[in-house]
Amino acid sequence: MSAWQPIGTAPDNQAVLVFVPNWDHYGPGVYRAIHVNFQGRSDPRWHSSAWACGRDFSAECQPTLWMPFPDLPSVIPAPEAAC
């Protein structure tokens, strides 16, 4: 697994793990997020699909670090029941 990196080096339009030190009432934590930056748009933003719905991070609650998702396990056990 990679080490935490400065948020300014995160890729655009790709899901990564981010650390947010002060996200509203959720508090500090690690979240799945995407730096949404589509060509021709002037409003790049961090968006998380954490919890029940997706939402943008407010200007006061921005991620400070990021890292890629870890590799999948080398052995994936068979599910016990159908999903």
C-alpha cells in the first residue's frame, strides 16, 4: 500500500481514499472521494460517496491527504450466501 500523499498530487476523476481532518459532524476520518474535474468546467471539487448519499466537501472541510485503494487480497474467499 502506498503512503499518504499531499492532496494537491491526487489524480482527477478517480476514486481514492482521502483524509479529512474536520468534516462537519462526521469528524476526522478517511473517506472514499473523487476530485471531480471535467474538461471545460471551472469548478473542480472533491465529492464523497460516503454514508447514504454523495456530497461535495464544503470549502471549510477539504481533504488534506490522499492515497490509492489497497490491492485486492490475493485469496478471495467464496461468499457464504448469495447477495
